[in-house]
Amino acid sequence: MSKFDALFEDEDDIFAGSPVSKYWDISAQLSQDLIKDEFDVLIERIAVMEAMLSKTHEYEDLDRTIKNYALSNYDEINELKKSLYMELAGQLIYRVSE
């Protein structure tokens, strides 16, 4: 169970939009420097996860492995994506208030 499950009971009612739309609404209001910095944080996180995954899977097969997992676990991944959008939106808000 994700930490934001209760927010998704009625996806269209949460803050007048979905987690995806709210993330993009928030990001559209912020400076490009902040958005670029947060994007760099995401790329670093992906790089770390790929490095970790390559310890147990062939690096050349990572894309296929990831796509197969996503297809086989669609509902779980979809809920996790919603939680991540909310987490990322929260990070953007936090960065603005620093």
C-alpha cells in the first residue's frame, strides 16, 4: 500500500485534478532553474536504480526487463506512479518554500 492511497480514492477530486495534472500545474509556476535541478535529481535517482538493477540483470537487457515488469505489474506500477507524482510535487513545493 502506498503512502498516498487515500488521496486516490476519487482521483478527479484531489485538489481539482489528478496527481499528474497537479504536478505539472505546480511545475509550470516555478523557475526553470528549480525545475532543471529537480530533473537532475530524478536522473540521478534513475541512474542509481539502473546501476543497482544491473547487479542482478544484464545491463543490455535492462530496458526489456523494466518494460516486462511494468506490463506484468501494471496496477502496482500505476499506483506507484501516482504516489511518486505526489511526492515530487511536494518536493517542488518544499523547494520553493526554502
